[in-house]
Amino acid sequence: MVNLIIVVMALMLGAVAITLTVNYIPADQQVRVEVEELAGERFDKMNAGVARFLEQSRDPSTGSINLVVPRNDIRDDLTAEALFLPRPIGEGEWRVGTATYEGRDAVWVCLAPPASGWSESAAQGLLDNARKAPERARIEGSDCAAATHEPGGGYWTHWTFVEPFERVVAEWIEVAPPAAGESIQVSSSQGTHVRYPFTVAYQAELGDGASSMTATLEVSQDDVTWESVDQWMGALEADVTMTVDGQTEAADGYLRSDRAGVLEGWIPAGAALRITLESQGSAVIDFDDGLMRVQ
């Protein structure tokens, strides 16, 4: 009886059809995908190192980068200061240099092929990655620093333009304002931007009283001819009347008010500046410390 049951179960199991689906990825396709991903990751690391290297090479006082062009051997400079060199793709080699590209100074990062050349799968992976790079940034040629495409050349160059000068904005420096009627020279060699904040205190007699202030920042190259750079004007009118039991009477007393202002402008190198004041009634101006910075 037991043997009969075993035979029946064996027959049932044999009748069950088991279907397995295996997704097979060809080896060359897998290599192509891996190379495309690695190329993107490692070119990004190299280009980030180039950006750090250029910023570290910038003169903080002038914002300029003095780059020798052309050079084919700045990889050691790059790795000493700004980058841990990533592994190249396969048996390739990283090379870094400078050259003129599209009329501008640039740094190039090049992935050179192994002596035996790239395999077909690796070459396709590098081409796939290059298609994702910014237009005209990644060039394939027969040597590093290629400026025009040469399909199948095997040397992949990525270009980064160099901004040779970055404007450095100087900090504001406190300066005393010139005394009324006094002319001063801010800088004999550099243009400067000046700001002179102030407060005007007005007082006007109620009725038809009024007071006003006009402040002008002027500049001159010869201390004879003066030109207005900035002007501020303000006034207070106290036209006040009173009506008592239907009769209009003049108001008695004073109206007071404070108003803030600023004079500012650009002063050419070697020029003199002065502040002139014109006032009416009771108007008093009080300057705070000014600010100056080199342009």
C-alpha cells in the first residue's frame, strides 16, 4: 500500500511543468554600461579637482589667475593641491594640461587609451558618456588636447575654460567726511566709491515758517572746475493756522523734524571731492562717519 502511494506521488510530480525565465545580459553590453558610468563619475572628479586647483591659484588681492599656456604636465600640480587622482578606465591614463581652446585659455583633462587601444565595448561606453557632457566640452581625437572630433581616435579630452580674472570687491572702510568747504583727495591711484550718511534737523516757526537744506557731493580734477556727483534736497514748511470761535488766528510756536539722507558716488583716481551746503531758515546737518571702498 505504501509503495503504491509513493508511485502515485512520483507520477504527479512528474506531471508538473516548471518554467524558469533567465534574463541573460551579454558580457560586452555589461562592460559598455559599466564604462559609461565610471567615465561619468571619474571625469566629474577630475573636473572638480581642476576647479579647486584654479581657485587655489587665484590671487586673492586681484582675483587674477596667472596660467602658463600651453603646458602638458600640470597633473602633478593638480594632485599635489586639489585632487586624489581617481583610477583611470581600464588600462588608460589620465593626463592634464593647458592650451588655447576656441580662442580662450583652458585646462584640459584627457583619458588616454591603453597601448592596445580600447575594446569595442569600452569605446562605446566612453562614447555614451561623452554624449551626456556639455556641448563641445568632450572631444575625441588622436591625441590629448584635441580641439575637433576625430571618431575612433581613442583620446578623450574634457575642456574647462579659465576665467583669468574675477572681480574682487573691496570691503568698506570708515572715513571721516570732509569739513564744510574743504576739498580732499581720496586716492591718487585708484577710483573709489564713497558714501556719506547724515541727518538734518529742521526747525520752522508755525504760521508761514520754512527751512530747507541742499547738500551736494562734488568732484574736480583740477580744484577749479567742480561737477556734481550726487545731490540731496529736503525742506520743512510750517504753514499752520488756528481757528478759534470762527476766527482764524496765527499759530504760535515751532515745528521740528529730523530727516536722514546720504550722499554717494564714484570718485576717479586723483580727483578731489568736497561737500557744499545751502540752507534756508533753521536747518542743521550732522554727518556720520563715511564709508569708502576701492573700485
